[in-house]
Amino acid sequence: MVSSTEISKNPHIISRIIERMELAELDRVHFREFGDFSLNFEVVYHMKTPDCVRYRDTQQDINFAIVEAFEKEGIQMTFRTQTIHLNK
């Protein structure tokens, strides 16, 4: 179970990560909505280069940094699972 304190930390944590990225310029981070099995955040940043590979590298760096920061803060991310039963 995620506490409201953990949820309120997320935008600040994500903002700090993006602000450290050389090629990304932060626009906004907001807790947007409740999903069926998730808490959805809207994260918007602009790239300072049109290079697609550098964009993907930066996006990956941001995602890895978010996972690492959440682990350090003790914020757990749950991943939806699905079971499919097949009948012959």
C-alpha cells in the first residue's frame, strides 16, 4: 500500500532527477489520476536536441534514476500481473 506521503514525494523526486539531466528541460510533474491498478503521473520535459538516440538515452537515464531514487526512499512500485488460462 502506498501512503499519501510517498505519493506527495514523487513529483519532487522526479523533478530533481530531470533537472540534473543535461539535455532535458523540465516543464511539469503532476499526480494526474487514479488508474485501475496505478497512480498515474504526468511528466513533461523538453529535449534540447532533436537527436532521437540522445532522447532515448536520456529517457532511459531518467527512468533508471527514478527506480533508484524510489528504492532509496523505500517507495515500492507494484507491477500489474495477468494470468491467462487456456483451454484445449
